[in-house]
Amino acid sequence: VALRLPALVTSRIIDPDEAAIGLLGRTMQRGGTLYTAMADRKPPLPAQIYEWCFRLTGSPDLRLPRLVVACLFAVSAVVLVHELARTHGASTARWAGVLYVAGAMAMAPADGGAANYTHFALPFATISLVLSRRRGTWAPLLAGVAFGAAILGRQTWVFAVPAAAASVWLAHTSLAQRLRGLVLFAIGTCAAMATAALIAPWHEFWFWCFRSSTGFLTASIAPGTALVRGLGALLLFTAFHLALIVGATLAARSNWRRDLDLWVWTLTGLAASAAGFRFFGHYWLQTLPPLVLLAAPLVATLDQCARRLATASLVLGGTVAFVLLCVPGVTRTRHG
């Protein structure tokens, strides 16, 4: 909440996606049906949350949706830290929390402070990743529910289906437990996604979010332009998340077999980030949860000097992101 404070005190638009979601929410508030009265090739959860916020405040104020995002991040951070404390100890858990919170914020203003599709999806996906690695009956079922909610926030999380299946499979030992876990995860995912029918006609939801998304994923762009954009976005993400990237890279040298599912999550996140060759900054957030789980145990074991450097990089990234949100001209005035 502290890092996102500049975005919570202004109702001006930070990200163009906020304008699009806000238009959908306003139309729904006035009685319109999503994908019928208006449409976007995006899933329904963010528009529904915007509509609830607008109805509660009586105005198209963007501060409440951003506060909802901040609270969702907080809940997912608590789940993540609690799980790492249980499996790896308090030190690793603290580092995981810091890497996760700072990583979600340390970006350009439109990518770190807004309330768009990625920001609503990421907390649910983080919870799903944590739960999918746990044994038992309820864990895979609840992981599936959270995963379905993530897809309803941003449909590119569909790319992570193989990763989630790998986590559930590797979390259990016997074949019967693995198959049961996969079935429960699938039930949870389908049940969560089925709630889209409560917001919009199912056929229209499926058409706009999946059937018509092929054009979005295969956008025509020159290879050279795509390469420059991709490298630029990768360098910017790495600069803002140096401790995270270095920690995960070092971890790969020693325990990549043990955390194979996390690397699958990371690869599917990279694939989702590259889909359509647009390379917007917030697309990289899909790689954040697995990278945190990979990097935190390694960073926690570094010597004192290395940990200080990691802390300095996190403080620097968070400070730059915070200051950029305060710079005049970042936000935009709504018209009409």
C-alpha cells in the first residue's frame, strides 16, 4: 500500500487499460451487459470489480479499484510468506515477501501503479501456484479455483496450465494421488471460470476472450521491431528486478531438477509475455511468482555483503518506481 500510495491518492488515469476497463464498468453500472452492449477481447473479472467499485462510490473513481488491487497483493503476499515460512523457514519467507512486493511494484508507472487486467490476475495466480505445490485434497481444488480466477483476470494464464499440472503432479507421490489432484485442480478451475456466466453470456465470453484472440496473439509486426521491443523490455525488467533475476539464475545451477515445475511456470510466463510481440511491462509480471520461489531460498543463504547488495537493489528499484508515479505528466485527465 505504501509503495502504491501515489496511485491511491489520485483518480487520474495511469494506464490506458484503466480507461478501457472503466468504460466497461460504467456501461455495466448503467445496465449494459458485458460483451453485448460493449466488448473487449479481455476477461470479465476486472470490469466486474470496476463496476462494483463505481456502484459503491457513486462515481467512476479509480482509487478504489487500485486499493482493491493493493489488498489482493497483500493477501497473496501473506499466503506466499506463510507457505515459505512453513517449508523453508522465516528468513527465506521474509525474502520471498520482499522480492514479491517489490517485484510487483518496481516497474514503469503504467505497469506498477495501475489497476489493469494483469494486476487483478497476478494475486490469484500466486495463490494458485502456492497451493498447487501442496499435498492433500483441498489444496489442488482451491489451487484450481484461484487459477480459474486468474484466467478471468487475464486469459494468458491459460499458458500456465502445463505448469500448474506439473506442480500438482510433483507435489504428490503415488499415481492415485497425482491423478486425483489433477482432477480436483481441473474441477476447481472449471468451476471458477463458469462464474463468468454470472457476468455475461457464456457464448459471448468464450468468443471475445478465446475464439477471437488469435488476431491479438498473431499481431503483424516486423521481426526487427519485435526483437528491439523484446530486448528493451527484458533489459528494463532485469534492471528493476536484479536481485530476483540473479537469485533465480544462481538457483538454477544447483536445484533446477528439484524445482522443475517452477521453471515450467517461468517458461510459460515468458511465452505469455511474448504473445503478440507487444512486450508491455506488466506482461512480465506473469513470471514473478515462480521467480520469487526460485530466488528467495538462494538469496537468504548469501553472505552479508551480497544480501546488502540485494537489499540496495530492491530499495533503489522501489524508490525509482515510487518517484516516477509522482512525476507530473504520468497520469492523464479523463474527458467526458
